[in-house]
Amino acid sequence: MLRTRRDHCLRTLAQASAPTARLVCLPHSGGTTAGYGAWAASLPPAVELLAAQYPGHGDRFGEQLSADVRTLSSELASELLRLPPLPTMLFGHSLGALVAYETALTLSTLGRPLSGLLASSCPPPGTAGRVRAGLLSDDELWSLIRSLGGVDPIVANNPELAEALLPVLRADITAHERYRPEPRPVPLSCPVRCYHGVEDPLVDGALLGGWVSVTTGPFSLLEREGHHFHPFQAPEGLLADIVDFLGTALEKNSLTRS
């Protein structure tokens, strides 16, 4: 990972000498940029790969946690606006999908629309909060997270690491469950693609078609084998699809400009 100021949220995981596109990844509850480090090897060399590090996570541990999706998205949007303009896609997993959506709204309003929004393992905006995991006791919350496969076994079996991670998880999960979009926001115009692990116990696949309402652009849904953390359990097929999706979006943008 290339070094970046720790008080900023963006981390560069793969830098291109002459980038043609930018993929920005947003982690799930309790997640860090480290979860996306291995993705660089599967992307074309001209694609710049970045990931967001939320306050209080990873190398920002010790900063004040945020339990608000819009606060997280505001920081990310501000940093993206300072980068050189480049066709950009946001990939968000679970909590990250909501942060990505709010970031996309901000960028679109300010004249920097995305080339695509990729939402993984997340119901559409406005349907969060059906499972109130943020109200569980520490033991119940930790048991739930472990059962979903979202914790490294080294951390899961270390009581001190678990104690340090629980406040982070609780803040993130609370942000996810309390999030509500603004009434009747202006729709995005970019393509939106959703990914769903068919064995995911937290996400009702029947709801995912609701993401179509967030954009006037194309919408698609890809169901994959796996549970809630399918992007990290079997990333190869997902990354191949993202690369294809990115290529198609860039081609359409090129045709539109010509």
C-alpha cells in the first residue's frame, strides 16, 4: 500500500502511471482498506485502485468513530473532489454501499458524476434497520459477526483484539441501521450494479431490485454463491465482472463524448 496521510481517508492500493479509470472501494462494518489490497493484481494496469479508511479503523485507530453514513460520505466526497478528474466507480460492501451511494449523490450534485456505482450485500437505501444488531450485547454482537465469517480467526480468538474491535463494529452497524436517505433525492445517472450472496442471512434478495430507483441509468443485479462476505470468500469471479462492467461503462462514455 502506498503511503497516504493518516488523517485522510483515501489509501492508494494500486497506482497507474497513466490511469484511464479509478476504482474506489468502501469497506463493510469493522472493515479496513486491507480487505481490498489483493484486488490490485486482478485489475488492468491503467486502473487506479483506492480504498477508504473510516475514522477509528486500521491506521486511523484512535480517531473518533462516526456512527453516521453522511459524515463518512462527506469526508470521502471531499477527498475525491480534490483528485484529478478521472472516470470513477465506487464499490461498496454492506455499510460501504450506503456510504458509496451518499458519496455518489454529492459528487453528482457538484458536477462530478460517477461512471458506475457497485453495491454489494446491502438492501436499497431506506430499507436498512430491519435487523437491530447495534442493540445487541457485546457477546451477542461478537457471536453474530463471527457466525457471518467477517472476522479474521486470529482476531476472533483473541479477547483483547475482540474488545478493541467491538466499539468499531457497533458504531459502523449503528450507522448502517440508522441511515435513511433524504426524501426524494435527485436520482443518479450512472449505471448501478448490485451483488448478492444467495446464502446471505442479512440481506433479502427480493428487496435488491429497489436499487433501480436510485438512478436513471441502467440497473443490474448479479447473484453469487456465498454468504454476506462473498466478495472476500471468492473474489475472482466478482473482480472479473467488475473489470467487464468498468470496461463497458468507459466504452459508453467514450461513445457519448464522440
